[in-house]
Amino acid sequence: MADYQLIYNCPGCGKPSNTPEGALTNRCEYCDLVVRLGAPGRVLKYFYPSRIDQYGARMAADRYLKKIGQPLTTHIARAQSFYLPFYRFRGIALDYIKPKEKISSLGIDPYTQVVNSKVEPKLKVKDFDVTIPGENSGDFGLVSLGIRPQAVPLYGFSRGEIPEDTIIVSSDITPTQAEDQALKMRNANTLLYSKNQADISAMIGERVTSIYFPVWALSYETHNEKKTVFVDALAKRGYHQAEGFYEYTGPVSSEVNSHFVKPRRHQCPNCGDDLQEDHFSLFYPCKNCNRAYVLDTTGGYSQVHVKCAGSEVCAPFWRFPMVIEGDRRFATVAEFAKLLPSEIALLRKEKRDKQFYLYSPAYKSSDARSWFNNAYSMLITQPQHELGDKLPEKQLPFNIDQSEARQMAIFLWKKLAMKYAWGLPQLKDLSESHLPEGEIVWYPAQNYALIHKVKGFKEVDVLDT
């Protein structure tokens, strides 16, 4: 169910119109005017409503105290509800890890050892999803949400839905700092499960959102002792006890429903015709003049040339022409097949002399493994569908921009060339800066299981308030 917590005044009719928070485009429900609301990269705000009132919080506190063998609350001196800030970081984590090489003795000379060269690197593909505390005082004793964000639906942040006497704690760190912390956690986790550094890594489709979590602080006096119990107001359980009466003295957030938005008409820069509304897509074709545009981070439009295979349902890819210059020049499919003989699939005659491309999906999927396998298959098979300068009739969501696609393309290439990098350094040292401008191509989407996973992908699960 969509979250319609962003309300803006339509520039066409002036009436308040509703849209999912974080939407990039929307159609007015009154006058049908399609408007552009923002740009990719915004930090969306959500919250979990408290499931208990003060009485319920006290019951939860007493259950917790009984469990840990402490006297129950007898006199409540102060009861205060809070919302604590957390950042949620998501992305598709790709790691190609070479396990520690196995050392074995030859048997005759105990000092002579050989390295087992048959140890194969392992690919790890994971939908990386972590939460980072935005408030680091430690007063509340809560270092994580204690729940997977996708396990319980979120609500779009709306100050009007939160009781006035609730304190919304301000964040100590910025979204950028939260992202840096998340990436450090990812590196630490990689070492933990692999016992070795990843040879190549990438994080694709990074997204940071803000989540406010409900907590009660109950200060009470029992047996002439002053103490405070903190209660998780979502799970209805006490989780931490502290000495003394607690009084929050830190900064209070002044968060409002959403970022300030300036709705502008969502129209083709060439012919002025309204572009279709697709709340979270980055790709907008114009059916009137057969042009297509990608929404960039500034909120403007960049025209892109689209090539599409004839198919009922098409999936979007970024592709980059690949050329290696050196003692020999490699540019065609046949030349790269000779360079990487055991990696490139068997060739048909009609594609031997065609340009070799790096491919990267322009869509996300809830099945990261299938998403990667589909992308890698495109690289090693070098599809040669007949592509026309036309727009796809039915398409999968387009939500990965070119900068992210470049990272994915380089990761796929390094995986492909890993076995040969020792003999040709430029295979390993290729970076995003070496790639020319990419183009968008649409290929038939024939994996119906993957289509379902792509269409089912959600950044967050939200509910109407």
C-alpha cells in the first residue's frame, strides 16, 4: 500500500494533492497535471508508531524488571516518550573473495611446501541492509533497531501523527556519515565470514533512509532508589535499566513531513507534451516525439538515445563499448573471445565482428543472486538482438543511474578477467574512468521469476497513516 504523506499544492489547480513521500513525479488527482517533485538521492523519512501508551509502558517495564530480578516500579516520577533517529542503508553488495590458499608439504622435505593453486575465488552477492543509530549519546541503551525494517511496515514521517508531548531526538550524524559507517560494517562483515579481504567489491544502488523508533523512558522510585527503565514501544518490552531519573537535555529535531518541494510541470523538453508519471522511475519516454530522458540529481532532464529489441516485456540495461589499447587492440567480440578464451561463450558468426560491450542492469531486484547472474550472462554471451530506435511498449522499472551502472560494469569485467589479469595488467586495472559514455538498451525479459522479483522490489514497506 502506498504512503501518501507528501502533500503539495498543485501548480495547475492550486488544490492540495497527495503523493508517496519521495516520489519524483506525480499526477494531480483533481486536474490531471503531471508534475516533477524532486530528484534522485533524497533521504526519505519514516517512523514506527508507538504501540503502547504510558500504562502499557509501565506494564512492559514491570515485566522486564521481574525477569531480571529487580523490584517493580512503585512510584512513577516521570514518563516520557521519545522517537530515536536511525539511518537505514541498503544496497546490493558484491564481493569476489579468494579463500586463504592451502599450504601442503611435498612429504620428502618438510621445509618444501607448495600452494594449492586450485583454490577458486567465491562470489558473494547480498542485499546489504543495515541500520545505523543517528543518536550516539548511549543514554537510551539502544544501539540498533532490534528489528529488520522490512519485517514491520513503516509509516511516512508526519509530525501531525506523533503526539505533541513526544520528544523527537535530533540526529548526531549526517546521512553521508551513516553511509560511511555502513560501508565499514560491510567490510568488517566480509572479513568475518571469509577470513580474507575481497579481491574485488562493489556496492550498487545505495540508498539511505531515516527511521524514527519509539521508546518510553519511565523514571521511578522504589525502596528509596531512583532508577529509569527504557521500553521498546514497538515490541512492548523493557530492554534497559539505568540509575537515577532520566531527563533528556540534548537537541530536539524540528523535522517536518518532507523536504521543501517546488512542483514543476513534468513535460518533454522538446515538444512540451506531458511525460508519464511513474513515482520512482529515473527514465521517462515521450510518446509524442519518441524521445527519452533520464532524471538527474539536479532535477533536470538528460536526453538519452534508446535502442530496443522487439519483445512484449523488455528489461533496461546500460552498455559501454569496451576497447583495450596496447601491443594489440581489442574491440570486437571475436578479439575478446581470444583474449579470454575460457570465459566468453561460443560465438555465432553474426556477432564475431561486432563491438564488445560491458553490460549493467538498470533495474533492481529483490533476488540479488538472480539479478547478478542475469547481468553476467549478458556479458559473456554478448547478445546480438536486432535493436531499433524505438521505445519499449512494456518495461521493467528503470532505477539505476549511469554512475552506479559503471561500478557494476567494472565489477562484472574484473570477475570475467580475474583468471587472466596476471598476464595482462590492463585487464585488472580497468576503472570507471576508462569507460566511455554509456547508452540505454532494452532486451527481452524472458526470465519470468526474475521479472516478478524486479517488479516486487521495494525500497521500504510503507502504510498510509
